Amino acid sequence: MPPSPPAAVPVAPVEPRRDEYTPPPVAEVLAAYAGRKIDGATAARGAAQVRESLNAARAAVAQRRAARRAVRRPLKSA
């Protein structure tokens, strides 16, 4: 007896693979700010906020590391 042909299975259409999001070119983004004047006071405030945020993050990391070390350190008996 000859083998029966395989049953016709409906195949779902394959969608083309989508590329991940790519940001626009930097020049295109910065073009909107081309004619602006730099406000020194605002720039200084922004830089101060960034510095403060970075320092807070560094302090938090140092605190977490110290806490981990304290947990790993064996207790000293008197």
C-alpha cells in the first residue's frame, strides 16, 4: 500500500522581521536648538542637578556595598 500524502496544514503568513527602533540622527535632533542662546544660569543649575544626582547615586552604591560587606564579615567574638 503506498503511503498517503501528508495532510494539507494551513501555514500562517510569516511577517517580516522588524528592525529594532533606531534613533534619529543627532544633527536632526539638535537642529531644533540651533538658533538658541545659551543661558548660563540655567546651564549651571542643570549641571548642578546632574552632579547632585550622580553623587547621590555613588553614595547609594557605596552604602549598598558596605552593607553587603558587613553581612559577609564574620562576627568577632569577645
